Amino acid sequence: MANPAPCDPAPCDAALSAEQALAHALASSSPRYAPPPTPWRSVAIHAVVLALWAALFGLAFTRGGLLAWSVGGAYIAYDTVLLAFVGWQARRLLRPAPPGPMPGGPTLPAPRLAVIVAAHDEAAVLPVTLAALLAQTDPPDEIVIADDGSTDGTAALLVAQYGLAAPEPGAISEVSTRHPSLRWLRLAHGGKARALNAAVLHLRCEVVLTVDADTLLDSRAVAAVRAAFAAEPALAGITGVITPVCGPSAAARVFEWFQTYEYIRNFLSRYAWMQLDSLLLISGAFAGFRREALLAVGGFDPDCLVEDYELVHRLRRHAAAQGFPWRFRVLGGAQARTEAPGGIGAFLRQRRRWFGGFLQTQYWYRAMVGDGRLGWLGTLMLPVKAVDTLQPLYGLTAFALLVFYAATGRLAILAPVAVLIFSKIALDVGFHLWSVHLYRRWVGAAARARLGPALLAALVEPFTFQLLRHSGAALGWVAFASGQRHWGRQRRFGLRSADDGAG
């Protein structure tokens, strides 16, 4: 890796334990410990977005016609610009690059790769997750089950089914008698981030892959990750392409339908931002990092609600400060399925945590917004994220005004607004079909991305699923402002095989 940081925390300070060295690296690299002054540009961007909403909302009571719904017009315009950006950048997928080393440096020897599966009471899904890992065409060199204080049948499962001897609390087992790459790290319950950090310190592989206990990797996923890190010496982090699976019930299938096309758009968006070296979101359900980079910044932050999103901010901040040319990519050839919420309550809880953690991270890293030293990341991506903090306010306000106008029979306003809305839906339909076409060219998953259902989703989503997403985000604002930490648990239905949901 170009300009590497020290690959092990121990040499940083001989007097510190590995855990203390990791904590010291976190404190040194995270702005939440010593917040820098908030720059005027960051304050200005957030202030302008809020002031604009207030001004446009005020027009609802002072103007008629389309101007009365200016807050909705602004929401539509912003979303349309982002769709155009993604569609333009993702056009490169029509002619994918030929396989082989990426430009910018020599190909490295294939790195040793370890997988960490953080699990808390995941006995229902661990067997199929491990089966997928053990069946890889290019198997991991190490697989560590980071058992985060499970109280269900996880321990019995690991002993009986995988030939692992139960280690003492806080210790890691010997390798399995049945699977020589498999070990069990037994921990007191402290959360996913702490479990991942503890596991990282027991590894000696160059690449660390984090896989959620409810995530199934495609059989070629590990090979794709290993090849990417071998081909690009400056690669610090990757995310695979994930497809949601929501369960067998009718309601769950509806949620799976909406979320499938949401995920397609989201991963195409990540691909688009990657073209500007501005990828920020690496999904912790299926993510890969250079171990030396992880250790250099202190691993995962246990106090962040979305430890994967925050980590990439910290890695990029550290790379910019140290002059490291670290890169981050989304790999179309590395695919996985993950359990996703299949009901309204579970979905709102998930999005409340996601958006609350997003706001938490945006606040901690507010000094990076508009920073020209970060390139497009500072001058475009982070300002867009600053706008996104208030996008749900625009969307929910626009919908509330529509309901108000309809209830009060204001047809003079509703008529031009209806023209605008249906024009936007037509654009969304076009983008949905375009995105599905690009996605299928990218990942080759035609069965997961059908044109007919995508078309129907584009027509229905603005009045259903989109409102749910914004409602979850509004709850995230409440959670962020109140410092809420309890989220409840998602009920697992248990993925049965790598073919689940493929039809």
C-alpha cells in the first residue's frame, strides 16, 4: 500500500497494550475528541438550506399557483439534479473496463484476507452465512466469529456444528477441527464496533472483510475483493454490492420489492461518486479494508450509530492530513444478500438509526464540508450531504402542503402542481429503467432487477415508500437531538440459502 501507516498498533508505543494503542489512534484521528473550529462555509451551507426552506414554505401562504408549492418544486429540482449526475457518471458502465490491474501502480501479490463476522444472538442465520463463506471459490485465509456476548444458541451451535472449543471470555479459540480457517472470539456484549475492533487485533492478514451475520456472500465475492486489493496498492476500502431480502410474508415481499430498487439506485450512486474519488458510504454488512489503514485510525468507533459511514470519513480525513493516496471503491463483481426490514416498525427503526447516525457523523466532520484540499469530496460530495440533512424536511413539508390543498379544495394550486409531479414521475420512470439497465450490465443480476417491477415501483414509490423513508429520517432527527441509543432488535427470519430471493 502506498505510504502505509504502521501495520500494527503495538510499535506505536511499547508501553501500551494493543487495545490502548487502538484507542489512542482513534482519539488522535477522530475530530469528536478535539473538534476543530466550524468553518464559515459549513455554517453557510446549512444556514442557506434552512433559510431557503423557510422562505419557500412561506410562499405557501402568500402566493398562488405553482409558487405556493415552491418547497415541493425545490425538492423535485434537487432530486432531479442528483439523478442526472448519477445517470451521467454511471454511463461508463455501458462499456465496462476490461479485467486486469487498475492503473496507478504495480499489481501486488494476492493479499492474505480475513473475514470477521460480528454476531450477537444470530444463531438463526449463522449457519447459512458461514456456509457461504466456506464455499467461496477463493476461500478466506481466516474466518473469525466475533461473538458479541450472545445468549441464544450461538455457543452450542459453534461447538456442535463447527468443531470449535469454547474459549474463555475475552479469548479466541484454536482453529476448528472441521474448518481450519475458522476461529471463535468470545466477548462480553459491547456492540458491533467493539467486537470488530477486538477481532482485528487478533488478525495478521493484510485485508479485513467485515460481514454481518445475516449477510450471504456470492461464491465469487472474496475472490473479487482479494483481486481488487492486489490490483490497486493504494486501495484502502471497498464495499460490495448488496441486495436486500426481507422474508417470506406478503408484507415483507412488498418491502423487498421497494428496497431492491432503492438499493440499485443507491449502489449506482456510489459508483457515480466513486468516479470523482468521493465515495463515502461503505456498507459494514459487506466491507473490506486494509488492516494497516484500520489500525492507523483506531478501527471502528463504538460511540457512532453508523460505524461504517463514520470510519470512511475518518480514513479520508487521515489520508488527507498525512498525504496518503488512499482510494475507496464499490465492486460490482463482489455481491451479497442481506436481511432487511420486512415491516413498517422494523423499517422505521432501521432508518431512524441510519439517519441519526448520518447526522451524528455530519456533525463530527462538519469542518470537512467545502474543504478544497479534499478535492471533489470536500467541494461537492460533502456539501450535497449537508443539503441531505434537511431533504426530509422539504419532502414531508411538500407532501403536507399537498394534503392541505386537497382538503381545502384549492384546485388553482393543485392543477399546476399535478403537472409538475407527473412530469417528475415520468423522469423517475425513465431513470428507473436506465438504472436497471446499467445495474444489469454492471453486476449481471438480471433476476434481481426486472424492468416491469422497476417501472411499477417508480410509479408507486413517491406516495408510499418515499414517505416512509422521510418519516424514518425525521425520527432520526429526533434521535440525534435527544441522544437516543436504544433501537430495539430486528426479528430474523433466517436466510435459507444463497438463492433466497433470487426469483
